[in-house]
Amino acid sequence: MEYFAGIDAGSTYVKVAVLTGDGGLAGFQRRPTGIDAAGTSRVMLEAIMAGLGRSTQSIGAIMATGYSRRIIDVAHDTVTEIRAHAAGALLTAPPGAAVRTVIDIGGQDSKVIVLGENGETLNFAMNDKCAAGTGRFLESLARVLELEVADLGRLSLEATAPAAINSTCVVFAESEVISLVARKKPARDIVAGIHQSLAKRIGAMARKARFEPEVLLTGGGGLNAGIVQALEDELMVDIRLPLHPQLNGAIGAALIAGDRVIH
């Protein structure tokens, strides 16, 4: 059996996906990037292939994408995050979904990618200059609230009166959160306000890119039910989720790797 691999080397996590020649997901891993993204990627790829009873030499092609893609020495080539996420959406979207927009919320940046009927990229918008609208925004404010990021989604769904977080800058937003805590505002309402603030930032990007339904949410944001709800309210559309939201870029890179070999 032929295999193809995609490595999405993000600023926070490295995601590796191995696909079979017919597009099946044979194995995957996700680990913190650490200080050696190349070494982490190599170890993950070896572990996946060992689980399949094969070596990395049996992989037909390996494609890297993401923030650190150029230093992934085990990869045969690289592809931009925009192309990788657009390609991944074709395979990761729920059955029956006709995805026309991909919103990816990562640790370092966020992306809105508008797709044509055949999956081609028509337009995109990207936020990579400011932490607002990214996973870093949530991490920073969760730290102020002394909460785990994984708990934010559940907590925000319990909100009764979401707080207004007006600052789009993380530093000023932290000051707002500290003020809300001092005024005894419930944590659930503060978190809901944080999610609404993030959704407004993403919503502005989506409208700039002229998004169209259906919308697929990928990245760490796809694991946060509070962000999903906030984005649905902001964009006034249903948000679709892949089975593995954080793997979309890696799967897309693997699909592109396989397509280059086959064609």
C-alpha cells in the first residue's frame, strides 16, 4: 500500500497525518512544537509508520506546511497554509457538506479561505500581525482568569449576560478582563465576552474576504464550543466541523503530496 504524509508545523503544535493512496487517514499525531519542530516531526512520523508496520522510507511523498514548514528536513517539499487548508477541506468536511469557506483559528494566526465549487481558492484573508483573533488571544486571557483553555468553551455556554470586551489588542483586553474580575463579573460571562470579541475579529476578516456558506471551522478553534456558537451568531450561518479540526492543514498537505506523485 502506498502512503503520503503531511506535516503541519505550527507555532504551538505540530500535526502529522499519513494518508493511504485512496485518501484514507492511516494515522496521525499531534504534539507541542517545542524548540525543535524538525526533530518533533521526524519522531511523530516514525511513530505513525511503526504503528503501520512500515518505515518512513515507504512514504511516497512528504509535504510540510505551517509556520515552521521550511525547517522540516524530513519533508520533500513545502506548501503554503492557504493551499493546504483549502485542499484539506475537500476531505475533512462532514459528509454532504458543500464547503465554500474555511476559517482556521491557529495559535499564531487565523485565516479565512473562500473556495470555488471545485475547491479552488478564490480569495483569502489572514491575521498574522496581531494576537487578537488567534489562539494566543484565548491563552492570554485564560491565564488572567486562572482557567485552562480547554475549559473555556464549556464555561462560556453557561453565560447569562456576556461581558463586553471592546479592545482588539491583547494587552488592553487583559486590562478589561482584570477590571471585570475586580467588579465580580462571573467568569462564564467574561469568557463568553472574550469569545464574542474574537468572533467579531474573525467576522470582519470573513466579510473582507467575501465569505460564502457553508463554513468549515478548523484549527484549535474547532474544539471550542463557545467559539463555534459565537461565530454562528456573528456570521449568522451554521458552522460545520471536521472530525479532527486540528488536522486539516496536515491532511491537505498529504493530499497535495499524493496528487503531485500520482500526476
